[in-house]
Amino acid sequence: MPKEYRLILKHADEPRYSNDLGCYLKHGGYKALKKALKLKNKRVEGKGTLSPQEWIREEVKASGLRGRGGAGFSCGLKWSFVDRRSGKPIYLICNADESEPGTFKDRQIIYKDPHQLIEGMIISAYANDVNLAYIYIRGEFVEGAKILDQALAEARENNLLGKNILGSGFDLDIHVHRGAGAYICGEETALFNSLEGKRGEPRNKPPFPTTHGLFGEPTAINNVETLVNVLPIVQMGGEAYAAEGTERSPGTKLFCLSGRVNRPGTYEVEFGATLRDLMDLAGGLVDGSELRAVMLGGAAGSFVGPEALDMPLTLEDTRVAGASLGSGVVMIFDQHDDLVDTVRRIAEFFRDESCGQCVPCRVGTVRQEEVLVRLGRGSHIDDERDLLDDLATVMRDASICGLGQTASGAIRSAIELGLLDGIAATGGTEGEGSR
């Protein structure tokens, strides 16, 4: 039986663990922050003398930490691009929108261990010369926003936020901003617009957020899971962190397992674990199930078949396989599931969530859903394949943001796996007799 390797979810199963500051401190909370704030200038071979902020940024870069929100971009590299020369104020934003269907890892951190996120944000803000930060949380997470507000108030009362944090001379405040339930606001520039009180629409790039982000100022923006990973990097050092996982995908990853498994939930494993390992951790398939397909990465991800069970779950291996880890969704489907209807609902989701700003996405998502509706009514996939391919190409190549660029991924992969074949021959859908 494979085992979880917990850096982030280390307190997840402790029955007496609560989300208040006192409990967090008893379990070693804010030690990483205290270490970061006590750092002095360091002489580093080949790099000269580094300030504490520069040292933290270099350690994050050395760790190989890559974004956990879906893009997988190097966190240290992103931080290095932040404009520090203009003298403009720099902002830090935690993207806690988590609106990808099938994703529920970030909310577990927020609900169970909010101070872990706050500590990661304070260190990240310190490293990036930030004095004002925001947590942009999905509007539906009402309780999560309350928990974060309470945790932030506790931090302020104990001089962990505000002026002269722990006597270090560093000032920072963090505010929670609730979104309005728009999937598009998970895209970083649409999130900026929403925070500024504008319509949640993505911006053209360049310029990039590291030079022109929130309010047109330099901005560092990271996902919840990414920011929390800064804590073990500061505690153990970048090289030690990089030794976990694989060479190109270091550290651990939170995966959200759902569907036809016995124990759905959030599992933390080192990069390199396989789909089979994850399913074993979740107790395997439910009785009577035969694996039909797995959706990786959520609605913006893709389907893989049973032959992918032994594929290492790393950013590079999934890319070679034409898939993506995305936000960590692993959704299991068996022979009882109506995959035509599932794929149609994915198309419907993107149609509804498109902001409508650009034509390829606004029109393409509608036409794509119409094709899936026809398939559900008996049309044959061979008659629709060319149109779906054309729509996918246009949306991928011409859409402004990732929503349109990935809206066809799951649908295309379902076609390639033959999950939509044979519908016209039966005159119905695959869902008859589903549980």
C-alpha cells in the first residue's frame, strides 16, 4: 500500500487540531516566519552578499517550486520578474478562487489550517518587499472567508501582522476579498479587474502582472498550495526541498480524488506517484466498477484511459502523455457513467463561464456545446469530428485567456479515447442503468 507524504496536510487527520492561532503555535506554527525575519545578510558563493529577502527568493528558486494552480510555472522565476526598480508599491495576491470543477484542496487548507496560509503569505510578502496583500477567495466559500478573517484578526492581535511585525521593522497587512462566483476570475488578470471593482475579464499580455498587475503596479500572484509550500522551503532549505519528488517536479502535490473510489478526498503524495498509487490510497474502485476513464486536471484538463494507471504524476510525464495535472483533479469514471452527458456538461460549463470578451471563446464554446447536444440525441461522432477539431483549433490559438484555450481539452481527449463512439448505433446514451 503506498503512503502519503505530508508536508502541507500534516495536521489534516488530527481530531483535536483546531484552526485557531493557539493550536497552530503549539504545533510549531510561525517558526518559519520567525526564522525568515531573523535572517541577516548572507555571503553566497557566486552570488555575493544577499539580503534576507534575496536569500529567500534564491531558496525558492533553488527548490524548483512550481505553481500548484495549474500552469506549473516556476515560482522563484516568477518572483524574480517582479519589478523592484521602479519604486512602485508591490502587491501580493493569494488566488483562492478554486473554481475548477472537481477541485477541493485549497479549501481544506483554508478551513483546517488558515494560519499555515497566512504564514506562507507573510514570508512571501517579506521576500518580495510587499506591504499590502490580498486573499481573493471564491464567493461561495462564505465560511472560509469568515475563518480567514478570524485568523487574520488573531495574527494582528499577536503582532504577526500590521506594523513592525515581531519587532523586525517589516509592515504588512492582508485583506480577504470575496469573489462573485465567476470561474473566469481564477485567471490572474481577470482577478485583478475584479479586485479593482471592474468586470471580471482577462487582460491582454504583455504587459505581465510582475510589472503591471493590480492597480497597474508590480504584483506577485500565487495559488494557495504554492504559497503554503514556501514554509517547508524556508525551514529545510531549497536544496533539501528539491530532493523530494522528482528532478523536474520537486516536492509534494495535493490531489483531489472523486468519483468511483471508496474513499474520495484530498491526498498528498510526492510528485512521481502514479494514478494507481492514488487509487489505492483511496481504497480502490467501488465494488462492481471497471475503470473506464480518469479526468485529470478538471474540466480544463483531459481524459486518460486505464492504460495510464502507471503513468508518473509529474508535470513533465503528463505533458508527454498529452495530459495535464492542472489543479490536481483526479475524477474516476466507470462503465456505469454516462460520459457523453459528462462531456456535454463540461461543454455547457465553459459556455456559461465564458466572459464573452473575445469571439473565439464566446462563439466557440456555444457551438461546441451544440455539437455535444446533437451527439446525445443520436448524431454520430464521425459526422461532427471536423467541426469539433476546427472549433478547438480556433479557441486554442485565438482566445485571450486560458478558459478558451483549454475549453476543448477534455472533449478532444474523450474523442481520442473513443469515449463518445457508438452513440448513434444504440440510439441512446451510455447512462442507462447508472447508479
